Amino acid sequence: MSQVSEQNVLDALRQIQDPDLHKDIVRLGFIKDLKIEGGDVSFRIVLTTPACPVKEQMEHDARRLVGALPGVSSVSVTMDAEVPKGRGLSEKMTVPGVRNIVAVSSGKGGVGKSTISVNLAVSLALDGARVGLMDADVYGPNVPQMLGAGRIRPEIEHNKILPISAYGVELMSMAVLKPGDEPMIMRGPILHGLVKQFLSDVKWGELDYLIVDMPPGTGDVQLSLSQLVPVQGAVLVTTPQEVAVSDVRRALRMFETVNVPVLGVVENMSYFVAPDNGHRYDIFGEGGGRKLAEQYGVPFLGSVPLGMDVREGGDKGVPVVVGHPESPQAQALRKVAEEVARRVSIEAMKPELIVLRKA
């Protein structure tokens, strides 16, 4: 029987390429803990996100390619993930333990930005990622209610605020610090201080992603976030109609101005399928989000249809990806989360890819 060598195994695995990074998984350093004992081969494939949509295909290809080598009697593959740490700018503060900060923003209110933020965070947590959700929409802080955590109050430990946990997501919001119906009346300097406090005085712990639900528009909170910390990228939420798309153009331009990459555009409330006759109705127009993404050369992350399940889930504090996981809305939101995770990994790996090209 032929003796199996480490080089044989690695050469076989070089045939598998990451579809986003366009390099083979050996060169990218994804293969860990390779062991060969006689004809038994074992190793881990460590991907850049637990939400990788091609994870099962990679595992299947790895088993097939290594299993076909002469002398191999068994192949043990463990799929794992380690989210790479995002770009860091030396002049900006960092949040201890947080690997990537993702802003979810919109040009105007009423497009379902907070719904996207909540279901994006919960979807990533369901995929196995460590996720935090910072509700920076100080004028309308309704994320705790949407996660069923509106009545929970945070604790203090060693002068740090401990976030609230809901559906595997670590949460902080002005709504849990200042409950009730009293209006939030704040000027720019106070808003800047609040954003800084949420970033520096909250004990977020080890997180792969910190999702930040932004207020609508292009105001003080957006600028403060981009000035204080290295934001890995922004997700822009719109509805199909021209009014919403026009406003999100301004948001896109703002993030470009402050050097925050736009990870892509999500088109929410894209269409409605009548449950009685199955007809599709484009209530807010058609295709505005996709056209915007194409116009500005940014990724289109997906369309999310209208549905009562989404509204009911938000009111009851049960995100639709948990309460109705088989619904078209939940499936679309899970796909959006996969796309966001992919784009974050691509942004984070860019410096490594430059090194690889020089090697």
C-alpha cells in the first residue's frame, strides 16, 4: 500500500478554491491540524465565517479528493470558522474583543432598517457566530422590543455595562437604559458622547460581529461612529420606490466620504404575494434596490418580501427567522445574512490577499 504524505494531501486540497477570495484553501491557510496515521487522514477546514454558503460543498470536495488518494482508508474533516478581524485604523479607538463592526443604515425612516438589523444579527448567531447588536437609533430605540427584551435592565460590573442577551445576541440600547415614553432630546455633542459610551463602556466580550442599527439619514450618529471606530462596512436598506432609493443614495455617498466600505444594498418590502391567490403585487415599485446597487457598483445583498409574519414577530419580540423560519421572509433574511458575512470576510481578507499575491 502506498504511503500517504502530508504533501499529497495538501496538493489534493489545493484543487478547492474559495469562491469569494479566489485562492485555494491551502494557500489561504484554511487547513489546520492535519494528521496522518497510516491510512487515516484528519484535518480541520477553518473558514472565514460560520455562515459560509458553500461549507457543505467544501467538506464534500475535501472528503472526495483526499479519499481518492492511494493509501487513504478514511478521511475525517471538521468544518470550523474563525472570523477574521477587520481593518483597524491606528488613530481610531477599538472595541476590545470585537472583530468586525457593521453599520446598518438607511436614507430615510420607515424602510424596515431595524427589522433587517435584528434578523441579520439573529441569523448570524443561528449560524454559530458571536454577535452583538448596538441600537444606535437613539430617537426610536425599538430593537429591545423586537427582541423581546424591552423590560430587562442591564447590570453593571467593574464600571462596565453588561449587555442583555436575547436569541444568542448581546444587546445594548438607550431603551434599556432610559425606559418609558420620555422623548430623546439630544444635540450633536451629546449624541457623540452616547455613541462613544456604547462602544467603550459596554462590556461586549468576544464578538465576531457587532451590528449597529443606525438612525435614518446622514447625521451625527453616523459621523460619530465612523470617526470613533474602524467600521468594517455598511449595509444600506431601502424599499423599491424612488423616494427611498434617492435618500439611500445620499447615505451611500456619506459612507464613501468617510471611507467606510458599502457592503451592499438590501431591498426590503420588495413585493407582496397574496396568500389567497398567489399573485405578486409590487406595492412599492420594482427593482429600485438592485438598480441602485448596479448604478454604484456595490453588491446587491437580496430582496425581502412583505409579510405579516415579519410585523407580528417584531411586535411579539420573536424575530421572523426564529418564529417562522420556513417563511419566504425568513429565508430571504438568512440569505442576506450569508451575503453580509461573505462581504465582511472579503473586506477583512483584502490585506492578506495582497500579501498572497506578492508571495
